[in-house]
Amino acid sequence: MRILALLPILAADPVTLDRLALSVGNEIITEQQILLHIRTAALLNGEPPRITPAIKRQAAQKLIELTLIRTEMSNNRYPLPSPAQVEQAFRAVLAQRFGGRAEALREACTQYRVGEAELRDSLLWQLATLSFIDFRFRPAIQITEQEIRDFYQQDYPDRLTRTLDQARSEILELLTQQRIDNLLDRWLNQTESTTRVRWIEGVFQ
């Protein structure tokens, strides 16, 4: 699902000299927020952080989208995940990415310059965003039996080892997620087109 690639806006280190990178309506995004977004994504993906003008611009665009989502959530009072849900997500990262070793996680946070509190905040907003997307767009999705059969015949990779009945629920969810992504993209494009977004181009050179 496309939104899993996106991370929420994170608070920049107040000690670091910062500068405005762009504004989204009445909200601002700073250069340090963009850099922290890149470092956090790299930490979670187990990749070295790469800072180039193109990557900064891509990260900024993702933060624009997340700002639009957060504004919509705030305006409509969508609930945030519980502390227990955030803790569960944190424990999953610890287990899957660091083999359950807390010291390895702390070392990675130091290496990537991402605080544990910032990481937890990132996970909180990932969960909140996914919940919002599912609540907002899933009810509008309807997948027909014929669409499931067509996908099975034309695109399902395990057709030789799994019957249609065995694959039906998997295909249904896959097609649903594709439709959700399409609706999300359309909503983001429409919302961004009616929102004043101002880029400070010098930040991305």
C-alpha cells in the first residue's frame, strides 16, 4: 500500500539551525523536518540515508501529502492510535529490524540521528494515517466476482498451485488496496490543487 512508504512530519531538533522549506496552507515544513524524514525512513528500511536535491524534493512532496492528511484528520477529529498500539508497532520494529535487541536500536538511532521519541511519533502517525485511509476510502470500494476471476486468470502469479477459491480472499484484498490507492491519489491531487503550497527553491538546490 503506497502510504506505507510515507512517514509523518517529525519535529526538528530545536538546537539545529533550521530554515523554512515550504508552506502548505497555514502549515510550514522546515528543512530539518525533511532531513529527519529521510533519516527515519532510512533507519526503518535498513538503508544508508542519502541526501540529494532530488531526494529532498521527493521527501518534501510526501510531507505535503501527509500534511494534507493530518489537516483532514484534525478537521474531522479522527482518533489517534492508543499508546498500546504505538508500543506494539515499536516492538514490531525492534523485533523485525533489530532482532529484539534494544541496544542495537539505540545504536541505530544514534547513527541516524533519530531520537527514540521521534521514532515512536513516526510510528504513531503511520498508524493514524493508515487508519484514516482505510476508514475514509474502503467503504466506497466494491469488487465484483468477475473482477476477481479476471485477475486470477490474467495476473495471479500462483494460479498453477492455488485454486480460485483458495486465492479469492487474497485477490479481493489486493484489488481493494489498489482501488484505495487510486482513490487516495485522486483525493490528494484534488486537495493539493486547492491548497496554497509555496516552495522555497533554494532549499532544494
